[in-house]
Amino acid sequence: MTAFFIFLLFILNIFTIFAIIVLYLRQNRLSMFEKDQKAVIGEMEQLLSGYLMEMKEDNETRNQKFGGNES
């Protein structure tokens, strides 16, 4: 009977170690995904701000061209 409990404990320990490894790998994958998302968000913000600045400059030159210095 003692041998059975030792065997069962051994199997449960192996299962626990396997579960810890799987959870650790998932956590690392999630962490990497978050870093990638932050980088993508930063790039999108830079692109949008550049696009808005370009539109602002175009609007200012268009206003100057047509003599609409109302601002």
C-alpha cells in the first residue's frame, strides 16, 4: 500500500512540474505579446501624428494660397 502511495505521489509531482512549465511558457508568451502590442501602438501614434501634422501644413498652405487668413 505504501508503494502505491509513493507511486501516486511521484505521478502527481510529475504532473505538477509539467503544469508549472506550461504556465511559465504561457506567461512568457503573453509578456512578449504585450511588448509587441506596445511597439505597434507607438508606431501607430507616430504615423497618425505625422499624418495630422502633414494635413495641418497642407491646410495652412491652402489657406494662404486662397487668401483666407481667418485664424
